[in-house]
Amino acid sequence: MSVTYRLFQRWTAKKKIPSAAEGCAALGLERQAATYWKSGRNAEAHIIERMAIDLGEEPAGYILAANAEKVRNSDERTTLLRTAKRLGYAALLFLVPTVGTLSIM
């Protein structure tokens, strides 16, 4: 499950959108986008940004965390996650178990 999918779940809950298909439509996306995110892919930065802003959160941390999931080098991934945390990425606590055992402190 990707950063985008977790953000999407929070976003649809806040907006009281009853289904993933309706959430994707509200974002102007095809409904299978949620399926891609659930399988581990991430949305483009402007989609992540929109959802984070709608939640009243800083998008930069989410965007960095989403990009960290793409990085294979563990040092690089750790640095991106550490930076995301500094930027106030609120969901970092539930992200860390999905990317392995990284120390980000």
C-alpha cells in the first residue's frame, strides 16, 4: 500500500466520499487509479499535493515520502524519509513499516 493510497483513504473519509471510484472521479482520475495506489504505486505530485492541502497538511512531506518508496538505495530512502518527517509528514509513523526496518531518527 502506497503513501498515496493511505492519503487517499484519509482524504475520502474527510470528504465523506463513499467509494474509491467516486474519490478518483472527484480528483479527475479514472477509477483504477486507487487500485494502482493500493498495489504500491504513487500518484503524481500534483494529486498528492491537492489531497494534502484539502486535509490542511503540508504536501512536501507526502511528496518526498512517495518518492522515497521508489528509491532502491536504502541510504537514499532513509534520507528522503527523514526529510519528509522534518517537513511535517504526519503519516510517517504508519509508512515506516511498509518500507522495511529503517531508522529515521
